[in-house]
Amino acid sequence: MSAAATVGPNRASGWDLTALLNAADPKASLAERQLWLVRLMEWLRRAPLDGEAGRSTPLPVLRLKHLLNVLQRHDDHRAAVGALLARFWREVDTVALFADFGFAPRTNFFGELGQRLRLRLLPITPQTQDLGELFALLFPSERDAQWLEAIDDETLARLADALAPVAAHGGSSREPLVEGIAYLAAAVRASGHSGALRQRMSAELLADDPFRQLARAAERLGERARSGDTAALLQEARYLRALLDACRRAAASVRAHLEQYGVSVGIVFETDQLRARCDRIEALLDALLAQQPARELLRLIAMLAREAQARRGIRSLFARHYSLLARKVAERSAETGEHYITRDRAEYRAMLRAAAGGGAVIAGTTFVKFLVTAMGLAAFWSGLAAGLNYAASFVLIHLLHWTVATKQPAMTAPAMAEKLNDVSDDAKVEAFVDEVAHLIRSQAAGIFGNLMLAGPLVLVIQLAAQAAFGAPLVGAQQAEYVLHSITLLGPTALYAAFTGVLLFASSIIAGWAENWFVWHRLDSAIAWNPRSIALLGAARAQRWAAWWRRNVSGLAANVSLGLMLGLVPAIAGFFALPLEVRHVTLSTGQLAAALGALGFGLLRESAFWWCMAGIALTGVLNLTVSFALAFKVALRSRGIRLAERSRIDRAIRARLRHAPLSFLFPPKDSS
């Protein structure tokens, strides 16, 4: 076994510079030589050094100086390390680092996600000639870029002198940069000419076909660099930079199309990859043309080290490429949410009437829910039947233009965040607080309207059935179960908060469904597809297209919410998770049914009032949890900073102190 293999992973040998230099064997196998380089970088990051404490210079830089001093004093070590590095430079694919590293191999989001998962979960082998693959082993720390950039000019000059013979043995140091630019330009041209992007770019910006010109200019740049004609090289570089700007502007125009016609994460990802390649070409150009190439190369390596660290993150990938989708989902919900916000007394009364209608439908839903329970179906089928009952009720309420109070927060939160695009002064912050007051007042009206009809109507039906048939529709046994299940003394708070999560999830599904509908232009397909026109007629096809465009979000929200309320507890029960849902309006109807079954003597029992307290808490948690989650997503999708959030919180607290009733009732001077 060669000497390189004797440098194991244990701390003592890894931090012993003498042993490490003795193990430098240019005749070792590829894997052993690459592993030696990894150990050398590990020594730079972690080895102890006398007198380290109190230094302002980063420790790896001090260790690098120490390494250069040792190599300068020992010719045998310098020769062995130089020969090893020269062989490394000859055999490794440097262009792969410059042109491929940091970019998804298949230029799609899920391909990049799989690549990052592989990097996080599977070990990386040093037995490779791809410098891009080896780079992640050489620079695995998030601090690598910092200490690389902190290398002073004197140390960098000494390092460049030490590596000069190595670069000479490996060929021209400019050639990998030139080839990297050419490969990247070819990739940018392919992306720019792909149908997915080309059809969404501004036709005006594509008039001169900058992507085709970019690839040709990169080839000419390489010819000028190899010929040694500096003046021609600089002229070609200026032209290439102008083309890069044109390509970036064309890529940026894709966003305007997405804003109008719906978002695809794949398109967003491919656009970001194209722009990142343009930025990489710019960085390679800087290194190629620099008066001090060593400093520019070091800056380039530091940039790649940061990229290596960023590629290990899964959360950052989702945060970056789903931000636009989150914004569009929030905006789709915001369009719907505006209908749930009342700003004067007339709108407040209209909300009460709409909520009362919703409460009447929920009263019927309550009895069907008891019927489903009495049928004694298996857990899944019982959950499905309950979910279909809820979904049908919510859809009916939607089609009748009525409302369910608990659906408001998740829909109105994005509409609220829409007002936060500009909070640059106190007047605009106060305007936003006015919107918060409108919102909370609207939700109060929704709850009042739902409850003032749902509970009394259920009670009236129970009493009417008792008078007509001698027994209420909901019997005493089911009533006792209601008193046991919705009481504040049980897990009602947990279940109510969980229901708030489902309410939020339904708003996300609604926004996603509408974005999907718009992205695939289904309204246009319904209106103009020959089969649609033949089946419906031209005028009816137009009306259907407009109807689906208006209602797709509401239908998706109501159907998904109903099915989740019924099925999620059943599925959770399969995994032994005791989850249930607690919906304030449904719970009110159930308690009214229990009162009708057990008689008004129940009002004198504490169990009834514990259930009333549970319903009050259920309403608060249904509203606050769903609103908080939706508002958080909406804020993130708009990049609202923490300082701005604190300023808004202070303004809301001040309004609560000075005018608390404005959050419950419309002002007297409103019409």
C-alpha cells in the first residue's frame, strides 16, 4: 500500500503535517492522491497551530502560511507535493468545475432535488476525475469561502509562485476558463431556444436572437484568447458581456408572463438556471481578463465554495423556487379573499345575511352528520361519507353566494398581505391597520351570522320532530356523546387548532388549483375548443368558461376542505393518531341538537357550559390558526422584513388600546 493510504481519518495523523507531507506520493492511485488532497484541506481547516489564539487572521490562512514555509524549507516535500499536484492538474477535468458544477444535470427542479438528496444522504467518493464532484469534498465547510477570500496578497503571491510549475506542467491556466465559457454559452443557448422559455420571453427582446449570438461570441472569444491578441480579446469580451445582459433581460421577461398566465415551478427553475449560467460566464470572464488572475481565480473558487454549500440545502431550494408559486397562490386567494372583507355598515349587514344563509345549510349538514355516524360504517367509509356531506354543503353555500365564517381567514390573509407591498410611512401602516380592523370585523360578522341561525334552526327542528313524532331526530345517546366530545375539558383545543390547519390547507389547494387552471388555459379551451363548441354551442361555451374561471378556486377550496374534514381523522386513526376535527359552526349545531334531545334542563348543568366554552375556544382557534398560517405564507411570498412586521404589530396593538370596538362593529359614520 502506498504512503498516501497510510494517512487515515483519525485526528492525530490528520493533523500531523509531517506525516501528511511524507504521504504525498505522485505515483499513488487516483483515489489515494485525491484523498491526500482532501486530507490536506482538512488539515488547513482543523489542525492546531501554536499561537493561534487572539489572531485576527482566519486560522486556515495562518496554517496555509505555515504550510508554505515548510515547503520552502524542505526541498523533498516541495518536490513530492509539486509532482502530485502537477499530475492532479493534468488528469482532472477542470472544465467540469467551471461549466457544470452547481447546475442541475437535467435542468429541472425535481432532478436537482434528487441530486441534493443524494449529496446529503450518500457518501461522495474521491475516486473521480471530475473536479466538480471532488470540489464538494475539498470544500465541505460553510466557512471555506470566508477564509479563501481572507488570504492576503503576500500569501496569495507565494501560493501562486508555488503553483506556477504545477500549472506549467498542466498546460495553459486560461484554457479551462475559455472552454468553460464556451460550454456555458452553449447551455444558455439551448435553454433560451427551448420552447418552454422561448414562448414566454418578450418577442421584442428576442428580435436579435441574443442566445444564438452568445454561443458564437463565446467561440470567437476562445479564438482570440488562444491567439494572444489582447486588444481583440478585450473587444470580444465587451461584446460578450453585452449579449449576456440581453440574455438576462430576456430571461427576466419570463416572469411577467408567469405573473399573468400562471406559475410553473419547472419554468421558474429553468429560468434561474439560465441566469445563473450567465452569471458564471461573467465570473469566468473576470478571471480570464484580470490583471491579477490569481486574485480573481481565488474569488471564483470562493464563489464556487459558497455554491457547494448552497447545493447541500434542501430548504433553500424549495424556498427559492417555490417563492413565486407561493406568491401566485396567495394572489389567487387574495382575489377571492377581497369578497370576504367588509368596510362599511352596508357590507357588514350583507355579510351577516350571507353568513346566516351559510348557518342554515350547516344546520342540515349537522343532521346528516349524525345520520352518517348512526349508520355504523367502517372508519374510512364513515369518513368519506362525512367528507362528502361537508363538501356538498360547502359547495352549496358557495353557489348560493353565502359564507362559512371559518373559511374567511385563510382566504383573507393573502388579501391582507397584498396591502403590505408598501408600508414605507406611518400613513400606509395606519391604512393597513384599518384593513386589519375590517377583516376581524368581517370575521366577527361571519361567526355571528353562522351561529345565530345554525344553532337555533337545529334546536327548532329537534323540538318539531319531538312534537310531531314523539322523539327528536338526534337521540339522547348521541347527545351524551356530543357533551363528552366538544367540552373544553377534553382535547377540544388541539382538535380546533388542527382544524385551523385544514382550513389553511384548503386555501392553498384553492390557490394552486386556480393557478393550474390558468396555467393550462382551461378557460380558453372550454370557450374555443371545437368539441366544446359542438357540445355546448358557442355562447354557452363562453358562459361555461367564464363560470369555471370565477368558481374554480371556490370549488377547489370547498371540496378539499369537506373531504379533509371527513377523511383526515379516519386516515390518522389508521395510524393510531387520535385526531378529530372541531368546527365552530358544526359544533354549535351539535350542541343545539343535544339540547333538543336532553331538554332545557341541560342549561342548568355545567357540562353544557363547558361545551359552550369549548365552542368559543374552537371559534378562536379555527380563525387564528388558519389566518396565522396563511398570513405567514403571504408575508414570505412578498419578502416582508422582520422590522416591518414589528412596526405593524405595534400599530395594531395601539389601535386595540384606543379603539377596541372598531374590530367588532363598523363605524357609525359608515353607510
